[in-house]
Amino acid sequence: MSQHVYDRVKANPKFAELVQKRSRFAWQLSIVMLVVYYAFILVIAFSPATFAQKIGEGVTTVGIPVGLAVIVIAFVLTGIYTQRANGEFDDMTHQIKEDVRSGE
Amino acid sequence: MKWGLLLLSLSSFVFAADAQFSGKRDINVSAIVMFLIFVLATLGITYWAAKRTKTAKDFYTAGGGITGFQNGLAIAGDYMSAASFLGISGLVYLKGFDGLIYSIGFLVGWPIILFLVAEQLRNLGKYTFSDVASYRLRQTPIRTLAALGSLATVALYLIAQMVGAGQLIQILFGLDYEYAVVMVGILMILYVTFGGMLATTWVQIIKAVLLLSGASFMAIMIMYQVGFSFETLFSQAVAAKKSAAIMAPGGLVSDPISAISLGMALMFGTAGLPHILMRFFTVSDAKEARKSVFFATGFIGYFYILTFIIGFGAIVLLTNNPTYLDPIKGGIIGGGNMSAIHTAHAIGGNLFLGFISAVAFATILAVVSGLTLAGASAVSHDLYANVFARGRVDEMMEMKVSKYSTIALGIVAIFLGIAFEKQNIAFMVGLAFAIAASANFPILFLSMFWKKLTTKGAVWGGSLGLLTAVVLVVLSKAVWVDVLGNKTAIYAYGNPAIFSMAVAFIGIWLFSLMDQSEDAKKEIAAYEHQFIRSQTGIGAEGASAH
């Protein structure tokens, strides 16, 4: 891309807004995933008895729904990010590109 | 500690079957027929793909026109290896809940790839992740290091897959080990050399569909037998095992350092696997790249839930069934990782056993093809075109080099596969993930997110990370004791990532800050340009017109 286009993007306040919003969102979701996963691992490492507790009368333990929930959370988080990035963030990106083009 | 070792030995789960089940099985006709159908279909696709693979862009990225959904399936096909299908269901069969801990580790890297890597990678790169790492840094040193990191990861992963393939096929089809390895090698050379990324992608998509369908059918049949109640499934499993230990965490995670270290290797290693990163260049833009990860995470997560059900189903169906028990050695015939195969037989007889065996073989082919293509690209695009020829090379020549590299890599893989037949290779997949997490990932990540990264910092820090990972694995139990025969391991933990990643990041940070050269100033100044492209996709590679 030419220097000209690039200066225009940089000067566009929408670009700063896009970067700020998206970075914050991406890092927030990353931290959620890291916290969920490492909490799961650390419970297993330090307090396995927590997951070995039975739910109700049967043999099913707490660890099983929690483990399956970690898998589902991972998938749901990717869905949440993709939804917002492919909608809101891509619209903003598109707008920035339009601004750059129309300003020429 | 135990957990870390388990990662290292997971790859050997499939492979160790051979030790327990020596000798060949009777020739399995339905498996061979179904496998031949798969081979003919994929060779047909390769012929079709070859006609459409004319430019370097076609060869490396299938023209960039794969959709997010297709790519999600292909990524799943690239990532779900035979070791994860047979190994994880086998682990659940043997240890119950602990198998679930394992598969979760393999899944959680994907959201991180999406949030932090995928779209920037797509916006900045062309064919390989080295394109991104060397975007504003000096081509020769960065590409050389990134290519070495890629080749090391690919080679280790490939050897593990080849040896696993040989031993698995020996058991499933009754073929000799050498024949099996040569056949896998020749097929992957054919797919990649003639069909490039397009053929590789479709082999991976077909394999993913077959594997997910086969595993779904097994899981549904198991759930049908227990009235679709997990509680019934679990209580029958506990009754079969005469122990409720399978319902709780066992000794898999005992020391937190190994647990965290393994978690880091799996999470960030996934984001540094060259054959996975390469898949992001096959889609047209960042939007499709995000969709790819969304679908891939869904398919892979679903698959791990299926393997969990299959593992518990195996406990119910096999534990007390004399048909599948080894009267001499105890346990099931062929060891724990044959549990999915026996379960297939218990559910659907010889025909379904044949189908699942053929799927396992297809799985291996899809994974090794992706690996070979990534390795060949590191040689032709990074080392040849950009380092050796310094970018002054025509496309036809680069493609020729990539095809020769594919053939050479395939032959090397065949020889290594045969040479390592009787070796203990349990450490290899663990080492591949550790190198990916400690060399490839830090360089890639910091090149995208840290302005002050310089060539010197990336080369020194990346090399130190790679070296630390290799040295610590050699000093750990998996190599020092199990391969070299020493009594006790010098490095006490199962996985090096917690230390080697720290070394890489600190090294890159330190050497970048110390670098006051003119080049370094230019590299830092170029960050803004790179950042705008990575965020907006302005100037990014598009899809080819056709």
C-alpha cells in the first residue's frame, strides 16, 4: 500500500477506535479462556477431591460436567468473537477503507 | 509430572500397541476394500487438483479461495490425528476422567489462535508464517530460523506419524511394517506433489467428515444402548471396572509445574505449528480466517466429546468381554489404544471395524500430507526463494523446488519411519509442541504485537528458546531415561515449555532492547506500517481470480 493510503488510515480516528475496541475484546476473551483452563488444571493438581464429588445419588462426578463445560466454553468464546469481529469490527474496517478511498 | 510424561507417551500409545500385540493380524478384507475406495477417490481428487494447480499461490494456498467452513473442516482434519482418535479414546478406556483432561488441553489453544493470531496472520502473510515473522525484519536470518523451527517441528511430528502409521496398519490390515510406511510415503508424495494445497485440503476435509461420521455413529450406538443417559453409561462403566476411580482425576496431574508447563506447550504450541498456520492462507480474508477457527474449534471439541463417550463405551463393552481380552497378557488385545477399534467391532461387526480401520488410515494420510506440504514450503519458499535466491526467483522455479522438496521429504520420512521402527519415539510429539511453543510462537507473536522487536532479538531469543526446549527434553525422563537408559532424569518435569518459553520471551526482549543498530531503528519504524496492514487487511494477499 502506498504511503498516502497509510497516512490516511493512521489519521482516521475510526482506526484508533477499531484497534482499541478489538484489542481489548480479544485480550478479554483470551484472559477468560486462560483463567477457565488454568483454574480447571489447578483444581485437578491441588484439589482433585473437588472434582471427585458425586452429583446426587448416581456415580456422575462434578468433574465431568465441568470438563465438558470447558470444551463448550472454548467453542462459545470463538463464536462470540467471530460474531462481533465479522460484524461490528469488519464494518468499521470497511468504513475506514471507504473513507480512505473517498478522500482521494 | 505424570501428566507431562503422558503427553510424551500419548503418541506412543498407538505405537506401543505393537509391543503388546506382536505379529500380524489376519488380512482384513473389508478394511482393505474401503481403504482402496478412499485411496482411489483421493487420487481422483489429486488429478482434478493438479489441473487447477498452476501457480505458486495455487500450490501453497489452493489459490486462497477455500471457504471458512471448508477450511474449518480441513483444519480439524489436519489436527485430529490417529493418535488423538485411538490414543485419547484409549486413555479414557484405561483412565476414564483423565482422558478428558487430556483432550481439553488440545482444544484450548484454538480460541487463543483466533483472538490473537488468525486474522493478523492472514492479513500479513502470503504462504508461510515466516512471511509474517520476516515482514519488517531482515529476511535471511529470520526466514532461516523460522524455516528451521518449521522443519524441526514437521520432522518430529512426521516421524511420530510414520512410525504410528506403520504399526497401526500392521495391526489393522495385516500388512508388513515396511510396506505400510512406504505406501503412506508414496501416497503423501503423490497428493502433495501433484495436487498441492488443493488436494491436501480435500483429503483433509474428506478425512474429517469420515472420522466425525464414524465416531458419531459409534457414540450414538453407545448412547442408544444406555438409553441416552450418561448416568447409565457411567454406572455401567463403574460396574464393569468394579471401581469408581475412573470418574475422578487420577494421578495424571500431581505436580503443578508439569501441569502448567504442559498446558502452555499445548496451548501455545498449537499456535506455532507450521502446518496449522499455513492453513490460514488458504482463505480469502480475515473474515473467513475467523470462521475457519470457529468451525474448527466446534468440530475438534465435538470430536473430543465423542472420544470421551467412545472410551466409556469401550469400558462397558470390552472390559468383561472374552472376545476382546488377551488371555495371556491380560487387558484387551493390542493394548488400550486398540479400544476404539474393538468397540467398532463390538458395535457394528466386521464391516464397521473395516470402516473405522480405513478411517484411521485416511486420518494418517491427511495429517502427513499437511505436514509434508508445510515442510516443503519452508524449504522452497523460505530457504530457497527468499534466503538462497534472495527473492530473485521466478514462480515456476520456486514451484519446481517445492515439488522436489516434497519428494525429498517424503523419501526422508519413509527412511526415518523405517529407521525408528523399534526406537522409543514417545518424546517426539511432545518435543514438536515444545519447539513450536518456544521458538515459532514467540517470534510470530512478538513480530505482530511488539513494536520494539528487532532481528537480533528474534534470532537470539528464538534460538535460545529452541535450544532450551531441545536440551530440557533430552534431560527429561522421556529421553534421558527411556531412550538413553540412564537411571534418573536430570530435568524433573514432564514438559519444558514453562522454562523454554520464558527463555525465548526474555531473550527476545533483552536482545531487542540491547540492539541499537541503524537496522533496528528502521525495523521499529516499519512496525506502524505493518500494524495498519495487520489490523485492516489493506494490502493483504487476496484470492486468485479463478
